[in-house]
Amino acid sequence: MASSSTSVVVSNKEKENKNTKKVTLKSSDGESFEVDESVAMESQTIKHIIEDGHYSSLALSLSVKTTMASSSTSVVVSNKEKENKNTKKVTLKSSDGESFEVDESVAMESQTIKHIIEDGCANNEIPLPNVTSGILSRVIEYCKKHKEAAGESEPSVTSYTSNSTTNPLTEWDTEFVKVDQNTLFDLILAANYLDIKGLLDLTCKTVADMMKGKTPQEIRETFHIKNDYTPEEEAEVRKENQWAFE
Amino acid sequence: MWSNLPSDLLANIFSLLPPDSLARASSSCRHWHTCAKAYPLSTASNNLAWFLAMPIQRNHTLLSCYLHNPILNNWHALSLDFLPDPVRLVGPIGSLVLIRPTISTFLQLAICNPFTRQFRHLPMLNITRTKPAVGVVMVLDSTQSVLFPCFKVFVAGGMSEAEAPRRGATYEPTLEMYDSRRDTWQIVGPMPVEFAVRLTVWTPNESVYSKGVLYWITSARAYSVMGLEIGTNTWVELNVPMAEKLEFATLVRRNGVLTLVGGICGGEACLWELVEGYNWRLVEKMPIEFGIRFLGSKTSWGSTKCVGSDKAIYLYRDLRSGMVVWREVVDKGKWEWFWVEGCCSFGGKQVQTLPIKGVLLQPSLAPSWIP
């Protein structure tokens, strides 16, 4: 899009579309971007130009270099443009009856949902009887975040196992799984049922990390597992893998 | 709650655990124990190979072998009392170990998993022979490789028993192959006598399989490499760089490529890769500080041994001396050198300076189907 060192030319194109008033922004190297006026007005600079009416047939050239807030003006336009285009939505319904409207592309992070949609069985709502609303909202949050990230760079970024030092999602993922055990447990089941590989890998790895380096007793305490061995049986089992206890 | 987690999901979590953590987790309750044993998902991609040191003791049944944990950098002792006979290590087969009972001079092979304490003899060869070369080829079948290991074992050369009192033993110029899927040996065909002689006399080390060819290196100077192209049953011989100057030379496989690790007399340890047209290309030299530490008071590389898996190369001597490791660090996407302290004491007792043969193994706690 427009780089930070270009100048911005604004012209009005009212005639095209009665419902959504559009403006055209032209970068210094001659590329034109037609956007909704409301979107363009995210930029205070452009907003003032439009409101002051100084733009009709005369192209008003703004040298971005001379203003301080240059770099922020170009970014806003692109995000909103993406949102307004092609947003087909689906409704997901949790087991406790709550409905969630999401972009179809986000919902399709779930292979299960993807197949339902592709098979033409989606109709209005996709019922998910195995997922409660609390968990579903978290899952949607995960899918949205990962879909966004995939849209901004190569698709491989959403793979959990990619190089963690360069993957910007790693930090977000780490925070995402800082939840109580019940939620973590439910997230694993949901990720499995909905077939979302990234989320399944993330949650399973979180649990595996909680197990690493612990003695059996510590594991039982962490995961609230009942020891259903008799002392003799437990000794037998330990003997099987004696080496790991030394 | 967690005890109700479906077995396949629990198994998925277990496949992310290193073997020591898995061993402890599986002891926590019945359900987890059953799951750890029943669902051995292939852990090769998640976990590092472990260095297993088998002491070399003549005619004594081995009591224990020693394991190095690459993550926590500590040693474990693993009991080998399940082995019925004294054995020598031949090589790894994924998570199994190929061994040779030493009670017989004629080659007999067996496989074992030191973690699950499974042991099984392979059937007898069609042609009895002593001291042949043994090579292993894993048949790549990632979904089944742990539970149902698919592999082939090639035996080449060796000396056959005398047929008549006067004749004396002769070199056996035949190649036999064992297929784990059929559990039988079959004679593949003849082989050139000069290769049979070389492979027998020089007691070749562990074989390396790369790009359709099974390679062995001779055990002494002047080193040369022999290769068997599996598909066509043809043999090749390759020269080795600085063959006259190397004090030790071993073949390993690094990222699928045949690699030669060698120690130059009066110089450094180097690694060469086999590139197009059977040429060798120097890829790495061991940093001097590691070389000095490794050699210690010794002035030659002579007693150095080496093993590799695709992602790591270990240079070692005996159990108490330290090891030098060159390994891929996954997070950084590059290979780095590490020093590993030897195993000096165990459970409060001093460990003897035992000569060892090392192998890099993918630990598996789940019993494989060994017929």
C-alpha cells in the first residue's frame, strides 16, 4: 500500500455509489485506492480535508513527509478494506443454545465445520452439541487470531510447530492457554471434535509440558488423578521402568 | 477428569513426552499405564535420539547398559538382565537394537528393545558364515514403524565353514536378506569375491543406508568405503578423503546424506559429505577446544568411535570419558557442538572404565510386535 514517504492526493467520487460514499486516495507513484469515505476518515488528516471541502476538482497534495503522523495514515485503509469485501458469515450454535456469528473463513479453521459447509449441510446454523458457549467463544477467538495472522503473511505461520523464535503468534498462544485445567481439558476435546490441528497441538503440548520432569505422585497431584494401584502393583509398575526413577 | 480423557488424545499427549517423563507418567494410574503401552505413536519427529552405551565384555552376560538423556543431560542405567546370552551390539533399527549373541562364532542375529525388555532371535541364515558385514535398512512406513517395525537386514560376505577337512574355510561371496514383514531370510544373489574378502577381513562397522545404497567403511587404514546398491545388487567402492592420514573414520548419516567423520593424524576431526558423482565435500571441523578436551592426554584419535542419527553425531571413547556431540538445535535450525560429561558414577558407585559400543536409539516404551 502507500509507503510512508509518499504524498497523498484526495479526490471525490460521489457519483458512483449512492449508498456508500467513496473517496479515492492516490499515492505519489500514481496508484489509486477507492475506499469508503467512512474508512478514509479514520485518518484525521483526510477527515479534515473532506470536511473542509478542499478537494473537489483540485487535487490537494499532502506531503506526508512534512507531517509528523505520516506512517499511521496508510495502514488503517487496508484493514478495513479487507473486512468489507467478501465476508460470508456462518452461525455456530453451542450446546447451551448460544449463537455465534463468524466469518466463514474463520469457521473453516475447523476441518469439521469446513466439511459441513462444503457438503452443503450448513443452512442457517451449524449446531455444535459437544461444545459449550464458553469454550466455543475461546475457540473462535483462537481461529480468528490465527486466520488473521495467516492473512498477513505466509500460511505456514499458523503451524504451531514452526520456529518459535520468529513466530509472532507464540506469545499470544502462550497467553491463550494460561487457563484453569477444566478449560484446558475442554479445549482439547473441542479442538479434537472440531478438528483444529493448531489448537489441538497447542493444548496437548501444554499438558505434556505440565507432565515433564514430575514424579508419578506429583503428576497425580497436578492432574487430580486417583492412584488406583495397590502398593504391590505400584512397585511392579515402577520396576518396569526402573531406570526412570533413578 | 483427566482420567477420562479419551485414549487417543492421551496418547497424543504422551507422544510429546521424552521417555523418562513418559515412564513416570505411565506409572500414575491404570488407565494412563494401559494407554502408554497400547498407543505407541511414532515419536521420531518429536523426540531426540538417545545415546545408548553397551559395554563390550567378552563372554559375560551384560548386566546393564547406560543411557544418556540429551535434554536433561544426565545418565541412566538400564538393566539388561532380560538378555539370555552375552551379546554384541550390531546397530539400531529405529527403536530396536540389532544384536549378535556371542556364544556362537557363526552369525546369529537377534533384536531387542532395552526399554520394554523384549528380546527375540531372528531366524537362522540360509548360509552359515562367520564375521560377515551386516547392514540394516529401515522400510519407511511412519505410521507403523514403532508397533510393527519394518526393516531389512543384509548380510554380505563372511567365511563359510570348511566343506571338507582339507579345504579350509573360504570366503562366502553371497548376499542374504532378511525381511521383517516375512520373517525369513532369502539369498539375494552372488557378490564379487573381492568385496566379500574386504568385508570379512576388515570387520566393518555399523552400516549406513543413504539414497538406495548401503555403505560400510573398512575398519583400518587405508580406509575405503564399500557400497551395495540395493535395487540393482551392484557394488561400488569409494575412496575416502585423506585416507592415509585418518586415525579413525566412521560413516554416519546426516539429514539423509552419507557423511564421513574422521580424525586427521596430528590434526582436527572433520566431517565430509558425499555429493554428486561420489565426491566428498568438507562440511565441518570440530572446534579445537572440543578436540583438546576430547583427546585429553591422548595424542591420537585412534580410540575414537562415532555414531550418528540423522539429527546428531556423537564422538565417544569409553564410558567415563566425555563425548563430543554435533547436533541440530531445532529452535535455531542449525547444528551446534556440545560437550557431554561421561558416566563416572552411578547410584553412588564408581563406574568402571569400560570399553563401550554406542548406538543412537529412538526410545520406545511401547512393546513392538516382535513375532
